[in-house]
Amino acid sequence: MSEKKDHFAYKAKEYETEIRRTNNVLNIADGIKDKIVFKNTDHIIDFGSGTGLLTQEFAPYVKKITAIDMSKSMTEILRAKENSFKCELEIKEIDIITYKTNNKYDGIISSMTIHHIEDIEKLFKQFYSILNDGGAIGLADLETEDGSFHSVDTGVFHFGFDKDEFLQIASKVGFKNLEIKTISVVEKPYGRFPIFLLTGIK
């Protein structure tokens, strides 16, 4: 971990103050809730949990959330408010692709993180391997854009994704009942950036 650059160190303290960001997360959370019903016995992962904006939206509905993020500056903010969450919370600063575990999870949710991952198929294979049978995914990210969404380098590997290609990778790995649709739009002074949500089950 110590060798990895923390791309979000400069913005962590102000991360939750941007209205368009918090509104986008609320749209994503509502979209996931419309497609996936988690139980109060479920243990899910929030991949790229950051300061916990999406995590807190699902805490009242599950038994436990494992929040995974490689940015120490972001997880420090999440740890500071850990006691306010309405479920058990475990925070891991790890690379999920190399994560070795005997645990199986009931769901994986994610907001605006996957464009920071180089090998999407490898990521989806890992998601598939650590889910219980019937476990669900609710993954939201940028639709294809021109690279202007990020004004500074935050470790971006993809300028968004083509929705059909993204869905096909999930299908190739083995996920079923897949659906993908535009769920939100982030408005910036220099453009509108659609956000999609992919849902499915193992």
C-alpha cells in the first residue's frame, strides 16, 4: 500500500461538500435499490467506498459492509464516522484484484470507481469468485467521455465505458440477469456526463 500513490489525498476533506457528487451518489443508490433487495442478514462489499457516501445509503438494510478503497486519505474520513453507520462496518485498504479471502459476499456495490481499474475482466472475475451463488452486483460508472471529466490525474485508466462492451465483459465472466441503463447525469461547467448502472447476479 505504501508504494501506491494516493490520488485522492488532495480532495478527501472536501469530497462530500460537492453537491453534484452527493446527488449523483443518491441517484446511484436509488437505482441499485430499485433492482436489488438486500436482506438484513447480508454481508456486502462497497468497492471504492471512499468516504462512505454510497456505504451509508445501504447500511440500514444489511448486516455488514466491507468497505474497500486504496486511498488512505478517504478511508480515514470513513473511519472517523464509522460509529454512525447502522450496520457492522469493516474497512480494508487493499487492491481487490489481489484480495485473497475465504469469505463469500452477498453483493458488491460500486460508485464511480471502475474507470480507475486497468483490467476490467480480471476485476469482474474476482467479483464473481468472491460472491455467493445468487449474489448481486450493482456497479455504476461513467459512460464513454472525452477525458475531460477529471480535471486532474486521479489514476484514470478509462475515459468511461461503452455500456454494451461493459455488459459483455460481465456476461463473459458468468454474471446473469444483466441489465444496464443510464441512471444519472453529472453536470459540469464544461459538459454533461451520463452515468450508467449495471446490475446482475452470480
